[in-house]
Amino acid sequence: MRTKLRIRAATAVVAILLGGLLALFATSGPAVAFFSGGLFLDVQVDSPARLVARGAAVDVPLEVTCNAIGTAFVQVSVTQKAGSGVAEGFGSTSVGCTGSGQQVIVRVQASGGKTFKQGTAVATAFVDGCNNVTCGSERDSEVIQIQR
């Protein structure tokens, strides 16, 4: 009788500990975080991007939604095949967080000697921000069209 009681007690303790660990390490989706007052960050790469200064840069359109305190930091990289090499570049900006979606244009300057041209490319965007409790980031990567 005592052995059965000890086994049941040990099973209950293990179940409680596993449940606590699951709650600690499980992530909630962005919508849950947003509606529970937590941090919400989202970035979506849009297309087309526009050539600037004959390919020295491209303007990449994004939709950014965040509820971070103050501003969030947005970073964009673009990579495109250019002849036998690769045109690539990086750009960034700050966004005031309103809790609603905002259209943002980030200028990505070509680096490494190759310029961007009309055609397809890969754009990757990150948004980073903090509230009073936590910091976080979100990412989106898309194949985009670059146009004049």
C-alpha cells in the first residue's frame, strides 16, 4: 500500500515538473503575445523593389508591425546573381511602433563592386525591438523583383 502511494506521489511530482518545464520553454504565437500585452514584432518583404542610381542601391518595400516601446530597428539584405558574381548589399532604418502595420522603404546599397539590375533577387528583413519585459526579433525572406 505504501509503495503504491509513493509511486503515485512521485508520478504527480514528475508530471508537475514536466508541465512547468513545458510552460517555461513553449513559445506562444505572435497573436497571443500581442493580445496578452506582450511584445509583437512582424516584418514582411514586399515586391517589387526599385533600382536607384543605376543599380548602386535598391529601395525595398516592407510592411512592419510592432508594439515595442518607442522604436524598432529594421535591417534588410539583398542578394542577386550578377554575371559570374553576386551583387549584394545591406540597409537599415528605425521604425516608430504603433501596433498597426506600416509601409516602410529601406534603401539597400550595393557593396563589393557589383551593382543591382532588373530581375529577381532574394531580400531578407529583420525587425528587432523591446518592451518593458523582453526583447525579440522576427525575420522574413522572399524572392523579389527588382524594377526601374
